[in-house]
Amino acid sequence: MILLGSTYPLGLIRRPAHVEPASLDELRRRARAEGFLSFWGHGNTRAAAGEVLGLDPAPATERPALRLTTDHLPSLDGHVFDEVWVLSPDYVPGFRPRIGEEVGLESISGWQVLRIRFHS
């Protein structure tokens, strides 16, 4: 199972990690093959992300909080992960959302996929 979100808090990186861009196709393939848990926190982008993924990224509970294990790996709903997949919107040029602003779909021009792998 993979862990999926729209962002990952850098403050939760407490061990060596490697962040790399990944393809949307690879994220789709892994999510379909392995299943996923979601910590998606932005309801306004969830529908658009679901369309581009072909899967609903809705979390089991609203705005779930990630926890860190004693080994500093992210965990959610009793599952521990050594990698996190992030699907973030790219905004139209010059757009920057105000703090707390819900972003409309017309402001999204594409999507960025990042894979964060945690090492010992």
C-alpha cells in the first residue's frame, strides 16, 4: 500500500530522505496495483485530482493527521510507510493562492508528482 497526499510537511522529515519527481503514470500504476491510504487535506482539489488519477483520493476521515513512528517514518491508520507520494497542482502563471484561500479548478494548469523515499 502507498501513502498519498496533496503535500507533505517538511517538518515531518526526521531521517534521511530522497525526493524526486515521478510520473503520473507511475503513481497511477502503483496506486492501482498496491492500493493506497490518503491524507489529502484540500477538498477543493480532490475532485480534479481524482479525475487525473482515475481514483478517488478522498481520505477515510476528513483531514487525517500523519504520525511519525519511533523510527521517524510516517504512519496513518496503523500502517507505516517508507515512501510518500505527493500529487500537487501546478497553478496558472502568476497565480499564488492567498493564505486560507480555496483554489478554483480554473487556476490549476497541471499536476506535479513527487516521490519521497525515507532511508535509514
